[in-house]
Amino acid sequence: MGDQTNRNTHIRLTSHPGNGRALRFPLTWGATDPVTRGPIVGTVTETGDRNAIGTHGGSYSLYRALAVTSGSLNPIRRPDLHNTSPVVPIGPHPSWSDPARIVSLDPFGHVAADAFAPLIAEGVDIRPTIAVTRAHLTMAELNDAIAKGRLPVDGTIVKQGGDVAVTKAAIEPVWYLPGIAARFGVEETRLRRVLFEQTGGMYPELVTRPDLAAFLPPIGSISVYIFGDPAALADPSRRLTCRVHDECNGSDVFGSDICTCRPYLIHGIEECVAEAQKGGVGLVVYNRKEGRALGEVTKFLVYNARKRQVGGDTAADYFERTECVAGVQDARFQELMPDVLHWLGVTKIHRFISMSNMKYDAITGSGIEIGERISIPDELIPADAAVEIEAKKAAGYYSESGVTADLGTVKGRGIDE
């Protein structure tokens, strides 16, 4: 608490407006209610109210800047949040009041419009960082599963015509810098310095404003798809099937056959729908971490290097080619991934649709139990993706054995698909 108090009253080391004054909206991370915790304020018009580094919208904030520049958007316009509240309640859960359990998103982000309505009415620019809505999915592969009898039409989860009912959430990242540093076992000052340097000095407050503990990074968001009753996610007696998936635009959207990403995603969705139809609940978490968080340009460069090497594309050189181009094999660092599961109140995953060792270790290391680990069926692996699978098995990334009788005792090891 002493450190928190010192952080909130620290003299500001920058020439920004309000220099030398205590924060108007200090944050008490891990508080049990949003008002005590305080709002996340990333306004760019009322700089004296800001308690976060960066702006809302991640990378989309640059498009907003273009809209303002072109005259399409009034820079002082505030969003009308009437009728935007979540369609189903999420939380609060015990994990929300553990300041170390959730450090990469705002657990109160979906209730900001209601929790801080008086401040918003006064003109404070407070915006939600999470939205929760309902929708229907229409996918050719699910229609095929219905046609072949693997998924029955029940009228609730699977509708007549093949649409699948889903509750979904969009989550913008909110990094609590002291918690991020602790999660990675580094000094907060070093984390701030490296973030400042590696973003080309875009955010000087990282090094000049130690009183600002929250950072809205310019990275992609997280999407959550819930099949069945969302309340069941926090009930360990209800069976939960879960797929945590990292973005692969080429495969997920355009069907590229050099990897197993879309087949594994579709397999995960089908298993989640089947679980919901049996009275459990299904969950797909979709993270924007394109190309193992190295980016699509890097990924395509690696594809070229793999295909053009002497002897052709081989499992033995799979990771070496990535490291030669990117300098690292994988930049996803799954340590932050379980935060969204804790936001949903998950304490037990009965069926995990992944053989990823990195994902498994991150989830179980955060205190969530995993029972069965479900691999992708052989018949769903594209021929051109065989190199990927074999390379991951050889490197210890990917396990062929993961089915267990008892929760928490998982055979084999694997890495991210």
C-alpha cells in the first residue's frame, strides 16, 4: 500500500499540464469495486485527467488521428454510451481483486459506462475497454458438421439453417506496468525504459511519469466467443471445453494450407459447440498475435526462406529459419494470456483443444486446472502443414499424448499451434 500511495502522489517529471499535482484519478489495482479502483482515463483532450499512458483503440488510434486530420471526426467528440452495456453480466470474480492475477486488461472495462456514469455526466472522458454482445456464427465447416450429423440442430445453440448462437466480447489491452514487470520478473524501470526505446520514443511518459501505472499499448485486441451459458464458465462443476487461439490471418481467413491454424480453430469451435449442447460451455479466446507476434511480413519472409533453402522445406530447419529472419523463434510470451480466463472466472478447463506446452504451462501456472488436452485429428492437417507439425514435435513444442484420467496430471508436452 505504501508503494501505491507513493506512486499516486509522486511529483511528475514532465512538462505536461498539471505538473506537480497528484493524479485526479489514482488507480488502486486489485480493488474489489470499480469506483475504489478508479477509472482508466486515456483522454487526449483533457490531459489533466489522464491516468494512463497511450490512448484507447490500440493501433486504431492512428486511424482516428487521420479522421481528425481530414475533418471527418471532431477531436473533442465523446461517445454516446447509451444502451451499450453488456448483454450478459461478467463477474465480479475473486481473481479481479488479486492485483497479480490480472495485469494486462481492465477487469472492470465492460462496466465503465455504468460504474462511472456520474463522472461521465460531468464531462470526464471515460471509455469502456471491453464490450460484450451476442451474435450468430455461420461457417461452412460447421454446416458440414451439421450435415454429417456431428452437430445436431437443437434450436438453442445450433439454429435451423446452421447458424450457431454465441456470446462474444472484445477486449482492449490495459497493461498495469508494475504487474507486468512482476509477471516477467524484471524491474519496472527497465520495462518502462525498453518499452520507450522499442517504440521509438512514442510514449515519453513511460520514463518521465512513474506516477502513471497503466499503459494502453498500440497492439491488437482479444476476442472471446462463448458457446452456451456464460455463467457456467466460473462453475467448475460444469464441463468447459476451451480453445486459446493466436491469430493467423493467412489460414484463419484465407485458408492457407502451410499451417494448421484454421483447421485447429474450426475443430475447437466444433468441440465447444458440442460441449454446450451437452450442458457444458465452450470458450474460444482469439488473440491478435499474428505470426507468433512477429508480424505477417516477417512470417511471409520466413515462408520464402523455408521454401528456397537447399533441400526444400524441412522440419529440421523450421525454427532456425524463423530465428534467422526475426532473431527469435516466438514472441508471444504466453505469460499474459491467462488473464482473460481469470476475467471470465475460469478455474478449471475440462477439455483443452491444444497440445501447446507454452499455453498449458501458462494456464496451469496461473492456477487454472486443465484435464484433457485434445489434439487436431490427423485428417484435418493439410499436406503442406506436415513440416510444421513434425518440427514442433521434434522440438518438444507439440505433444501427441495429452489425454488424462485426472485433472492436473497431463502426459506429454507441446507448444503453440
